[in-house]
Amino acid sequence: MKISLIAAAAQNGVIGINGGLPWHLPNDLRYFKQKTLHHHVIMGRKTFSEFGIAKPLPNRVNIIITRNENAQFAGCLTAHSIKDALLIALHNQETEAFVIGGQQIYLQALPYAHCIYLTQVHATIHGDTFFPSFNQNEWQLINAQPHLPDEKHAYAYTFTQWQRTTQPPKIVKSCEL
């Protein structure tokens, strides 16, 4: 199974502020939907809550990571670690699972990732949530599609796709003693 991170980040790494996005980029929202549709999406509880009314993204298997052992989210699967979430997707024979945030979930998933779909927003934005930096010696830029600002997009942005050049560790269930 291919494990991908998908995010939009400003030049200073900002991905959010006060539980929301610090910009409105309709083309990025369409890109996100096109990439993740009919796949498993993995997110933290806070990210799930940020979708407004806390309902699952349609036409995707939503996996919510939470430390709360009793938590249940209508229409979603629940996991208690990034590894458990990836194992659920693997068990369901997913071909590409998408990690969609937030900051801590990206950080935990990065070592397992094969691919990063990163919309680079060409601006320095104030925020309180960040995409983790990654060692670009372990990744190769395989696609970049730049876009200029327009009447619907206040910032220039580039859709980038990065592929890991080293093999990430396999997701395996640890033995219970």
C-alpha cells in the first residue's frame, strides 16, 4: 500500500490557524478531493472536528486517530495510533492511504510515507499549525505545477509531488505479550 501525505503549506510551513485554513484556494480544495476520493483518509480528532460539523468526508473511508479509547465518530473508523490507522487501511486492501492532518499526525506518519502531495502556497502566513520539515535528500520532486494568483486565489501556489528515494519501514502489527 502506498502511504501519502497531502497538505497545503505556506513558505514558512504554516498549514492552519485557530482550527482552520489561513487561506481560501478553491483549486487546492478540488485537487485534494480529486486525489483522495474513493481512498482511506487518516486524520487526527482535531482535524476531523475542524470540518465544521464533524462529519466524514464523503466517498472516502475516514479513519480518526484519537487517544480516547471510547471515542466513536459516526460514519468513521477509529484508531489509536498512526500505525493502527495504517493497518486498518492495509487490512481493507487500500492501494493508497492519505494522511490529511493535523500537525502531529503528519509528524507521526512522515517516516512511513512514500509520497507527499504538497501545495506550496507562495506567501509567508501567520499561523499556529505547521507541516513538518522533511529531509529533501530522502525525497525527489517528481512533479510541480505552478499557478499564479487570480480573482479566486489571493496567493500564487504550486502543486508539488515528492517521492521518497529511500524505503520507509513496513507497517507491521507488533506482538502482544
